[in-house]
Amino acid sequence: MNHKKFTSWGLFSLLALSFPFTSCNDDSEVSLANLSVSVSASDDFSAVATSDLYVYLENTTDNSKDSVLTDASGMAYFYDIAPGTYSLSSYITLSAEEAGSASGYYEEITLNGTESNVDLFGGIDSEASLVLDGKPSSSLIIKEFYYSGANDPSWATLSKDQYIEIYNNSSEVVYADGLYIASLVPQNNGSDATATVSSLSFEEYVYADKIAQVPGSGSEYPIEAGESIVIAFDAIDWSNGGANDYTVDLSGADFELYAIDWLESQGRLGNSWMDLDNVDVTNMDMIYMNVENYGMFSFLSTGASVAILRCDETPSELIEDPEITTPTYYTKLSVDDIIDGIDMLYDSESAAYKKLPSSVDAGFNYVEGSSYTSLKVRRTVAKTTTDGRIVYKDTNNSSQDFESVHVTE
């Protein structure tokens, strides 16, 4: 794909011709498409200029990418694009002073705009728009998420080595006490071609089939600036003392998602083959699980969406899944309570299965090969401060913020 930026004379000429892109290709050539993209800010940030911003265009089939800078009026133009389905995105990060000047919110913030499933047809001139919006960056962020499971030749590990790492991206101590972690649903993630896209609205609320909480009275579990906590499914040394290079040692995790005791208190059976208890690691408090007998607090290995939250009251409102004939209930969670969240789906064509609104995660990510790959997603580094503290990229867009790497890296 090739592109160029308009000169003012080129823009005048284009308008005079009513923006026609005519194709003179003969039958042996592929008829290409052109796209104009308008970028603006939401009403809350209407004073923010949208010139000189990159607009990113990605083909959802072959993952080819292109980018163009917006002009003075916030327009970006892509030329000679192969027909197909694309996703669009753009973002701008505002300092606390810039955000305050534009909106009155004196906190650093990244505004994101995304548009999925943009269909481009050969010989057709298409238009799209992106509206940039967002919420302040979080002190606590999801640094790593490993859900796909181990590429274990013996198939003994499976997804027992799953974990999530939560990092303090601020310069002040933050306490983990009372923090909720939620596995988001519906679980459809693009891996099943016959799956139905959910009719639930994900703008004001998200939904969880499993919720656990960090115990503590408020000041028992500090996370120092630039430090992390690790929450493991099973806090076991799956690496066998380093002998297994396809997985990791989780015996030193801070918390464990052991659920058998809670399930038995609800009259259900746990899964003692998958769900193991390291008595030296503190167990998370189970709040809700809609699993039946032999269920567990694990994440779907083909793609899992997750959020961390703080809530004034223990989440308890349930809602029934409208697409499942057997009554299935989820906990309803307010988007306003979410500190950080990421959508991890099946592949690049799975945008329709996002569970998080763009204010929390404007994009989505995935690992190649789906289940049992020994691949995790890891947040990329934004900068290192003068005192050596790492600050991770947090634009509230997992497409931009995360990379896929081997679990041992």
C-alpha cells in the first residue's frame, strides 16, 4: 500500500472534482479502493486539536498495516488500498495540563478512537470517522496476562500455569487489598465460526462469570511504585526447577485462584486435578462463579477478557445471558468501577466479540496459534524514569500497548 499527504492545492482539486477516484484498470488488474477518515474529539475534549495524528489502518485478514498523518482539519487519506475488511484506530495522549485546559480533568489521559470491520471495495471511495475519547490512565495496570496454556508435549500442564501480573505504574504505593479481578463474558471470542455475537450492551456495564478479590483490611498488601503482584491459577513450580522450558515457576506468586473450598461451600464439587492449593500462597477470596461441578477459576485458553476493579459494594447483581437457552447468569459490573481491562480474543478478525467498551480498551489483542502455545501478552515499556522505575505504555488500547512473547521471556 502506498499513501501521500495532500497539499492544499491537491485538496482544492479533490473537492472540485467531488472526491472522485475512478478506476482505469483493465480486467487483468485488481481494482483498488480509497478511504478518507475524519478524526475528531468527543464533546468532553472538543478543544483538543486532531491535526498531525497518526491514523492506523490494519487488514483483519493478513494483518498488513498502513498509517497516515491527519491534516490541519483532522482528515487522513489512504490511497490504492486492496479490497477487504479493515480496522481503524488513532489516539492522542494528553498531559494533565493539556487535559485540564481542554476539559477541566487535570489527569494524564489517552484518548482513543477505533472502528472495526470497515469494508473497502475496489473502485469505491469510502469514508469513515473516528471520535477520540477516554478516561484517565490507571495507577494499577495489567502488565502480563498468560491464558493460552503450556506447549507441553505430555499435555500434563494444560492451562494450570495461567497467571495475571498487576503492576503499579505510578510513583506512589498502592494497596492491593480489596481489588477485584473479573473474568469477562460471554466467552465467545471468534474461535467458533457458528458462535453468536452477544446482544448485551457493553457501554455502561460488563459481565463476569467469575470474580475473585484480594483479601485484606486495606493496608496489608502494598504494591510499591514500579512493583507487581502475581495472581496464579495454581501457584506451583511448573518449570520443574527450570527443566521445562515451555512454562514458568509460579510457586512464588502473591495470590492463588484456588476455588475448591468456596465451591464446596456452595454445594458444588471442585476439580482437584486442575485446581491445586499451595498452602504457602494466599488464596484469593471467591466472590462469584457460575461454574457447575468440577469447575474452577481459569481463563479460556483460546482468548480471554479480564478486568480489575474497585467497587463500593460487593458485586451481586445478576443478569441472564439472552443468547443461551439453558439459564446462565453473569454478574453485572459498572464500567465506572474498572481500573484496567484488556480484551484478548481469538485472532485479528474477532473484533465483534469484544467485551469491553473503547473507553477501557479501544482495541484487542491475541496470541498466534490459540491454545497451548506457551505465549503470553506483555505490556510494552513507555519510558524509564531517572530513578530507574519502568513506566509501561497505557493508552487504554491493547492493540497498541501489548506484544505477544513466550511465557519464559
